[in-house]
Amino acid sequence: MEKWVYILISVVILTFFLVVFFWSFVAYKKTPLPKGCEDLDKEMKSCATCGEVLCPRKKKED
Amino acid sequence: MKSDAIRRSEAKESFLSGIIKENPLFVSVLGVCPALAVTRTFEAALGMGFLFMFVLICSNVLISLLKKIIPEEVETPAYIVIIASFVTITKMLTNAFLPELYDSLGVFLSLLVVNCIVLGRAEAFANKNTVLNSFLDAVGNGIGYTIAICAIALLREILGTGMLSFGKVFTFIPEFSLPILKAVDASGDIIYDYSLFIFSNPAGGFLVFGAILGIIAAVSNHKKTKTAAKKRAEVAANKAMEVKA
Amino acid sequence: MSYLIAFLLAIVSGMLMDNVLLSRFYGLCSFIGVGNKLKSAFSMGIAVSFVIILASLICWPLYNFVLVPAGLPFLDTLAYILVIASLVQVVGLFIKKKSPSLYRSLGIYLPLITTNCAVLGVAQANTDQGLSFILSMANALGTSAGFLLVICLFACIRVRLESASTPKALKGIPLALLTAGIMAIAFMGFMGIGQ
């Protein structure tokens, strides 16, 4: 196949992944926690040392 | 509007905190993966530190410039895309101008995309502060991280191979080695060799890093007990004065 | 038959000799932060393994069949992180909606997996070194197994460490690192296996 076909395909696929990427983040944040999962605080004692910045718990603390 | 003095002190604060008080590697213990992997030689660590600072500065400045345009729900994915683009640019530049550095860093140059420090400063600082403060924060953190990994690399290379080699990664410097724990004379015979090979190994990286963190914790604990004792003495002295009066 | 042996050998070497955490240094941030509960460590290990395998499965064809023929190999890092992050979030969506109990055990670790160096590291290394698909998957499986193994071992050791009397300055992360160093030395013993 010619090169421009490949480039077109890759642009389409990458755009698809980009859209899924943004959508998935927004959708994940918006879905509410299932019941009974609010009390997970006790388990994460190591949160202070955790370097994770995408952690939803760290956002809540801010 | 903030007065000039406040702005200057804020700027100074954001710059200095990244170096000592909130050193990203030694205090916040972030970005550990490259810190142990590229610190086998001093030169590689220095190179990694510079590239890290470059990526951090670029991403902090751009994110601070765009902070009013990016809506809040898509913050995190947008930052990831921005950081990934800068890392790709850095990779290409490094491959072109410093190919030995590119080879020795390997995958860890790409892993700057998911480096906790870069993403962390973007989310915690750059989207709330001015461009100048974000820039200074990036420079400060970059310097702090570079100093930290160079310290580890210095220890590992001296203890592990006995010599500090230059010129292997930054090939524009002529190649030479400083013999410290191990000396090799002109014909390649070893004059003396006190190096411990374990430190060049991955295991040695863990040990050196753990020891450094332990020393830092000991020093800060000592300081804490000192200030606590001082405070208690003050409170006791105040109470004594009150009783007298 | 020799393919099968090569495949299994690649997995074992990824797991023991060139262990992802102790030798290649990939998943360290999460490794240091793992608590002393074996069950949560195991759950996190399984989640990470799942993402590593799935991500490698998607990223290798993406690179070799889409990016390279189009002359865009430099977009690999960007493409991989898009794939990995969306994968993690989509998996998280499923878990949130379908299974609260699963969310209970590993929901907290899910955002952590996106920035886990191991996932991106394996995907990137597979294509940087130009491995074939079979070897890439072997690399992914070996990495997953190695990660799981070390994280569970470490959680068990941490339980013991908490009740031992150690110098105050060393408590917490420094001790974790020193222990990891000793573990790394132990794993170095595997280097003699095979040719």
C-alpha cells in the first residue's frame, strides 16, 4: 500500500486513541463510588510516601 | 495586586524549596526509578538530570501558560499529552546531539513521561501559579533532583569502580578517569584496587539510596528533637516567670 | 518445540534473572509505597500484571503495523501512554460499575498503575529492542510474574520489619530500600541459571 494510506490509517487510529483517552479520564472521574467503598482510609497508611499524583484520595485531601 | 516584595519572596520560595526543603528525591521520594537505574556512572546521572530539568521546565511553563484554557475535567490527560510531547522532543534532540547519552539512558528517557515529579509539579504547582514561579519551581526542582542523583551516582561510581570516568557519555570531553579507589597505570596493570563491585550492581543502588535516606532522616530527627527540647525549655521558662509575677 | 522452550526461558529470565524491580528498576514508586498487607500487595500485583500484558498486547502491533509503516516511529512514546492510560481508566470504569468488592481491594491502586514505570517501560523496551511479538509477550509475562513475586515477598518481609526493633532513623523508607538491596543481592544468585 502507498505511504499516505498508512499515514491516514495511523492518524485515524491515534485520533481514536486520543478521544478514548480523554473520554476515559472524564468518565472515570464522573462515575460515583460504589456503596461501601468510602471507608478505605484505614488501609492506605502509606499514602504519605506515595508519589502518585493521579490518586483521587490525594485530591480530596487538598 | 501583589506588591513587588511579596512577589519576589514567592519567587524565591518556589525556587529554593525545590532544592533542599522539598527535594523531590530525598524528601518527597519521587522519581525513584531513574534515580537508581541511571546512577551507575556519574556522567549518565548528570545527563539525566539536565534532560529531566529541561522537560520539567518546558512542561511547567507551557502548563502555566495554558492553565486558564484547559478545563478542569481534562486537566490530567491534557498534562500527560503535553509532557509526552516534550519527552518525545527531548528524545529526538538527545538522539541527534548526544547519541551516547541516549544509548546509556535507554528506556528511562521515555519513562520521564510517567515520572511522578514532572506530573506532580504540573498538577500541584503549575496550574495554580504564574509562569515565572512555575519556571523557577521547575529550575529549583530540576537542580535538586540533579544534585540528588549525582550524589548517588558519585558514591556508586567511586565505591563501585574506583574511578570517576569522564568523556564516555559526553564525548566532546576527552576521555579520562580520575583514580580514587583504583588506579591503573599506562600498561593496564592495576596499582591498587579498593573498589567494591557490589555498588555498581543494582543491589548497590538500593543500599546507597537507603543509606542516604537513613542519614537524612537521622539528621532531621536530631534537629526535631533539638527544636522540641528548645520549645519545652522556653515554655518552662515562661511558666517560671509567670509564677514569679 | 524450541520456540516453546525459548518462550518459557524468556519468561523465567524476566522473572528471576533480570527481575523487573530488583534488577531493571522499573516499578519502584509503587514498590516502596506498598504496605505490609499481603492481600492488597497481591491485588496490586495482579492489577499491574493485567495492565502490563494487555498494554504490551496492544502496543506492539500498534508500533509495528501502524506507526512504522507510516514513517512515524517517534510517536511511540505518546501512543503508548495514550493506550496505557486509557486502558487503566477503562478498566477502572468497569470495576467501579460492575464490582464494588473488586473496587474495594484494588480501586485505590488503579490510577497508580498509569504512572507505574513498569507498564510503559516494558512496552517501550519491547519495541526499542526490536523484539518479535512472541518475545515481547514473553517479556511482558516475565515482567508481570517478577513484579508479583517481588511485591508479595516484600509485603511479607515488611510485616516482620514492623515488629522488629530498628534504629529510628531507618524506619520506613530507608529500611525498605536496604531490604530491597539485600533482596537484589539474593536475586543476583539466579544469574548463573542457563547459558
